[in-house]
Amino acid sequence: MLRCVRRPRHRGRRSRLKGLVLLRSWLGGAEIARGYGSERDGWGAGLAFNCGRVVVLEVGGRCPLSGLGLGLACGCRAWHGAARVGAANQFHPLSFSLQFPEHSMAKGPSSASTRLPRRAFLSAALLPAAGPFLRFGPLRDKVRVAIVGVGGRGAGNLASILGEQIVGICDVDSTQINAAQKTLEARGHDPSGIKVYRDYRELIDAGGLDALLVSTPDHTHAHPTVGGLRSGLAVYCEKPLAHTVEEVRLVRRVAAASGRPTQMGTQIHAGENYRRVVELIRAGSIGSVSEVHVVCGKSWSDGRFGEEVPVPENLNWDLWQGPVPARPYSAGLHRANWRRFWNYGTGTLGDMACHHLDLVHWALDLDLPDSTESEGPPVHPVGTPSWIHVRWGHPARGPRRAVEVHWWDGGHKPDLVAPDGQKIQWGDGCVFIGDKGVLCADYGRHRLLPEKDFAEFVPPERTIAPSIGHHAEWFRAIREGGPTTCDFSYSGALSETVLLGNVALRAGKKLTGCRSDGLAEQIPEAEEFLSSPVREGWEF
């Protein structure tokens, strides 16, 4: 995200300069480009470069169209921008794209080859002011995307982006790289045009990207995500958004500053059933909701480091560990079982709650809780718990009353009774308790109780449009702008809420003031669990 700062009239070596424009980065305010406005020609231009990958050109000033502003963003060949057309300071967004020769971007910002020809500028500028948000074309036919982590969920994510221009794949496991290459070749992608990396930092530094998809273990979610955002990339990251509360907060801040499209991998959010449940809750079908119980039968638990064994030849163990303190390799960690270890995973709660609680947060418009309290078996310093029960207290918000949300996993579940006195029989999923009824829901179905009270119930009008697909939504935002439904603002609050449950368990304390940045000062026992030590060389 760039901001434009106007400087006073400048009378230096160019006598006709009307003003000096500086483009500054939201990520630190550093001056990254200069722009000069010409009194004679009535327009100004500024160029900002990011290692040849992202270029922003800001032009505008006093011209016959009275207050024309033009912004262009370039990724190698395609120029994409937003023009603001209107009188005086009343600008309206107008987006379009232009195509320029590739060699024009080959040199640095001081080169004459980077200057926008006046004729090309004027042909772009003299566009009809046809109204706000008029689009004249996408950024490019296909988004240039790279993926970090191509095994497990990464393989599923790879299958969902095969319609785009995949320019890089990265994984610390050569076996998973080989499998990904076979998938790509089978789907018609030219392997010679797709670079292979073991270290995500090299992938980001290489440039030539529009977007980055992160599908690594939890402890390496935040680092490539932050690196991608700071490099001007749109980022899709698997859930939870990060390994710790402090990492989630950092990701949210960087994402907000970058202005790039983001999406967290809670793909169930795109389903039709979740949409119908949200509509039912918001329409007051079960009245005012005061309590929600979420049950998950899965248990990622009791991780223990076994005997040290040689690192498999296909695995770069040092890169797999990434930012966490290094230790010898032991059998059973890779693949999947890392979820059972605090060093690398977040247990069942971190793995599954983002899916189930997504429905609760969406339907009830929840943000961070005021309080978090957890119970479970005795805490082990290495392994995640075999079960956990978490209670989050959320304050009233607008017309919604205060609500208490419960999480149960590892075989533990509540005994719940419907208003008619019948025991509620429901498996994994959510049970919303309102003052006029109960709504039970899972990924694909929902049910209103007591059934006799809803025998003639007419569902509310559908107000939430069908999803075009969770990944497709992200790519549309990259091409056309606009929001995503699980951006890092929404999903950051969701992820942080989930991770606070683990913090409360490990600290052995009820957390209050969870919405405050001073949580560690208020509850010293929680401080060491809000963040993780980062080994040298892996600092953000």
C-alpha cells in the first residue's frame, strides 16, 4: 500500500515544477519514489519499484479534465491501475489495464526506459468518466502464483489453482515436490516454466509473482505470509493463520498495511449450508442466541519426542523446523503428526476449531472475546492435550446480546436439552441455543429443534449469494479488487480466538482483557505462551 504525500512548490533544477510528490510505503514511511508535476503540461508522475516485481506509477495533476489522477501498477508486462476522475478533489475510482513492452521494465528506476511516454499517458488518461468502478480489463488472464508446501493440504490447494499460471512450487520434502510436478505435468503445465524451491525465502526473493499460497505446518505459517505481504503479494494461508497469538496479530497488521487481497484456508466457508445457517440465525429463527456449543471428536494429542534417528534423505530438516529452536529429528514428526507437538502444531483446537467456529463467528458477528477459560488433562510441556474444553465470553455487539461459546473435543461433549425437554442428539458441529429454539449444524446439514415447533416453518429469504469457490474468490479479488470473505482481518480474529484457548490451558488461568494488547502484563503466566522463541536468522 502506498500513500501519496504532496510537498511544497519546488524550484530547483526544473523551473516548471509545480510540486514534488513522494510515494511512501505504509509499512514504514520510507521514501521509495519521487514524482514531479509539470506546470506547463499539467500532469505529474512518480515511479516506485520493488525489486522489479511490483511497480506503482502515480500520475495526476491539473489538466483539462480538472483533477485527473491515474495510478498504474505493473508486474513485468501488465499494467493495472485505478484512475480517479472528477472535478477538483472529488475523485471516483476507475480501473483499467494497459499493456507495455516487457523491455520497458528491464532497467532500474533511474533509467529512461522506465518513463511512461507522454503519448501513452495521454491516451490512457483521456478516458471517459463513465462512472465509478468501471473496469476496462483484468490484471492479466492468469495470476502468477507460487505455493509453499505441496503435501497434505498443499496438494489440495495445488489442485485448486491449476487454472492459474503457477510459476513456483516450494517444499522441504523432495518426495512431495516430485508428486506435485507429476500433478502439474498431467494437467498440462510446462515443468520448465515452474521453478522449484526448498526455501520459501528464495522463492519470494526471486520475484515474478502476483500471489503466494502457504500450506505449511502451523509453525511456518506466519513467516512466508508476512514475507509475501511485505513483498507486495496477495497471500492465501492455511488455518490457523499463525502458530501463536502474537504472530496472528503481526500478520493482521502487515496485511492491513499492505492492502493486498488475503484469504485464510477455511474452505467450508464457501459451502451453501453455512450460508443457510447464517441466514437463519440472523433472521432470528431461534430468537436471541446466548450460548453455542461446538463439538469435535478428533484428537491430535500426546506428542512425545522419540529416539533420535537419521533425517530421511528426502527431507531438509533444518528448513522444516524453520523459525523454531532446532532439535534432532525423531521418527513420527513428519508428516502430519507435528500437530501433536506444541513446538510445531496447535493440537485439535488449532487444527479444527477454525472450521467449526467460523460458522459461529460469521453468524453472530463475533470478534475477539472478552474472556477465555480452558480445562483439560494436566498440561504436558511437549505434547498437545487429548481433550480440551474452552469457554469464550463475547460481549454484546449492536442488537446481539452477550454470548458464551464452548468448544469440546477428544470425546468430551455436553449434555444439552432442547426447550421441549428432549436430549439434543447431534454429532460433530455446532449447537446454537436461542430463546425460541435450537439450531444444530455441521458442514453439510442443519436442523431446527424442537421439530414440532418448526413443522410449518418457512425459511427466510436467501440473502447470501453462492460462493464462486474459496480460491476463486481470492483470485477474483486479485484481478478485480474487492473483498474476500475470509480475509486476514476476519480470519485473524477467528484464529486468535482459537489460539487463546490453548494459552488459557497452558497458563492455567482464566484470561480476561483478551481484546487488549496488554494481556501479558495483566496475566504474567500467559506471556510465554502468547509467542514462541525464534531462532537466529529467522526473525521477521
